[in-house]
Amino acid sequence: MKPKNYIYDLFLSPAWYFYMTGAVFLFFISFFFSVLFEAAVMYSVGVLLFTVIDFYLLFVRKGGIVATRSMQSRFSLGDNNNVTVSLQNQYAFKARLRIIDELPEQFQERNFLLFTEMAPRGKEKLSYILKPTTRGVFEFGNVLCFVRSPLRLIQRRFSTDGETNIKVYPSFQQLKKYQLIATSDNYVAGMKKVRRLGHSIEFEKIKNYVPGDDVRTINWKATARSSSIMVNTFTDARQQQVYCLLDKGRAMKMPFDGLTLLDHSINAALALLNITLLKNDRAGLVTFADKVDDMVVSEKRTGQLNHLTEALYKQQTDFKESSYEALWMALHRGVTQRSCLILFTNFETYSSLERQLPYLKRMASRHLLYVVFFQNTLLKHIHETEPDTTEGIYIKTIAERFDFEKRQIVKELRRHGILSILTTPQALTVDAINKYLELKARQLL
């Protein structure tokens, strides 16, 4: 990386200004004590001489710094993503580096610096973590390296042409985290094991009886034709339609832990749809606000998860009122088979539920519907504190009222035969997957 013009890549270091300040101070003192004038001149000449030597080491002699940035081809929303800067010192002396990686503007990092010292002809790797809180395209700039020799008087800048674009997708790191849930019947941290009730309706095969098998599954005809006891085995019902319904209205614009409620819902929906496909069900997606924007028909095919991921990637909230009437009409026309509908939305007040309840009841009459909405953790914290002022008492009273309405919403949905989950954004993914596995284990799908 040889720069075209030394002037643009030459920077004076703080040490140079410190030494030159000393020269100015000596000249000032020599005004009163003339015997110090020659010392001041010699000192200044020495600083300038070492500056020329430092320039020779950094700009004239062969050498340089090579820097390359490596990272994943895409980032995971709300998760830690690792970025590595690989460095190579081509100088024959020990180099001190100050590195500026031009991060995307979405991170709003104004003072991002990396520091290191490299041995002559040495190589090194520096890593750091980025946690994006929005989806979209992130533009990385160049990697700037400011190198100093052991004299530390001037700096030379090396700029690597590292401009690249990275797309931030819904949290695909959660897919691996929760994928074990679909393949293990025993235990996964944070998940509940649901006791299976009865048998699934789908016959799998006939096998030899072993101690521990349910005697009620003995196949007497197969037993009569063989010399050993044979039993029927069953498997979970497959090819059931599961749709995630994502509300993109203004209620989902509320931020929590750096992400909006919609982003939390998108991460949870992607993990849940992945589990659905691994459980051999058909996964689909519907997004809506004042109208239905996207509808991915439920399928169990190769590439369906990628199709769902791309659909979730481009979703954005707006400040319009969500139309459940438009959602109901789209489902009425597009989903003719009884399906499991998982609605991610947010009802802050009881009155907001009342406006949408007629359409929820219509959906529940034709499909298995469960509603996932959010608990306001700030109000819960206020509710649990003891106020010591009159203003605090008023605030706690209002918080208790909103908390009461949330519980009333759950009761009202239950009264109309609609399943519901009142959860926090942190526990959203776990609770949603738990409910799906519970419904599947109880053969309600």
C-alpha cells in the first residue's frame, strides 16, 4: 500500500509537539538567560534531525503496513458479530499502530480505535464485536492504520480499500441455538418438556415389543402372525400448516433493549418457523399493517427457510393503525385449510383489544389462533417498587392500572377460546417455541 502523495499521509505525533513545546520554552527562557540560547538552538536542531530520520524510516525505506478486514457475509440482528482485522508489518523495526476502522453509520461510533505493537516483519490479528440493532445494508469504509517508528515523532497513514456492504438479517444465530429443541426429546436449557398425552394420529411402523412400551399399542394381528409380540409406533402429525402473523403497525414501533418490538418478533418468528420445518410441518408468513404486505404460503420444501428469511429481512414498521379486517380477509381467501396462526402483536389497553376482537374471533373459529403480545417491563418495575412521594404514588397507580388491563386482555382472549402468551421481549422466543411444542404434543394442531 504505497501512498501516491506523502503530504496527505504525514501526521505529526503528540510527542513531536511535546518536544517542540520544550524548544519554545528554552528560547523563551534564553531571553532572560542568554547562556541558554545555544542550548535551545542545539535542542531544536536535534528534534528536527530526529524528525528527518523518522521520516526516512517511515517513508523512504522499504516497508509498510498491510491490513485486511474479514467478517461473515451477513450479520445477525441483535447478536454479537465478530470482525477481524489482519495486520502485517513489512518494516524492519518495531511498529506502533493506531487503527481506525470506518464502521457503518448505523453504529454511531465516533471514537472507535484499536491499538497494538508489532514486531519487525510480524503478523497479528485484532478482533472486535459489533451488535447491530437494525436490519438493512451496512456500509463499511476503509481501514486506516497510523504507524509510528520507535522514535515516535511522526506518523504515516496507510489506507486499505476495505469498502464493503454487509446485510443485517434477522437473528440466524438463534436458529442454531434453538435447533436442538426440534431434535431432542429430553432437555434444552430454557425450554419446558411437555408431557405427551395419548398417541399421535399418524401411524409410523410396527416393531418388536421391548420392556417399557405401552401395552395398549400391541398389534394383535401382527403378533398372531409372528412368534413375538409386536407393537404399533406412532409419530407426530406432519404437514400441518403453521403461519406467523406479524403486526407492523405503530404499536410495534416501541423500542426495547435496542430493538423494536417488531425486530424482537421477527427474530422469534424466524426461530419458530425453523423449528416448524424441522418438525416436518409447513411454515408460512403473513405481515400486515393497514394492509397485508407479504404473504408467504406455507410449504415444506428445500429453500423455504431462505425464502422466509428474505421476507422477514425487508419488513419495516410504520405509524399506521393495523387493520385486522384486512388480515382476516387475506386469511379467508388465502388459507383455506385449518392452520395454526401465531399472531405477534401488542395490545397496550383493553380498548385496543375490543376494536380487534371481532376479527380475532373469526380467525379462531376457522383456525387454531394464539396471540403473542408483550408485557411492559418498565411498568412492571414501577409496580414492584414502593413510592416515597405523592408523584410516585400516582405513577404506581397508573402502572397498576395498565398491568391490570394486560391481565384482563389475557382473560378476555381465553373467554373466547383464543390462546394467548403475555411475555417479555427477552423471553419471547422461548415462550413462543414452548407454546408451539406444547400444542403439537397435545395434538391440537
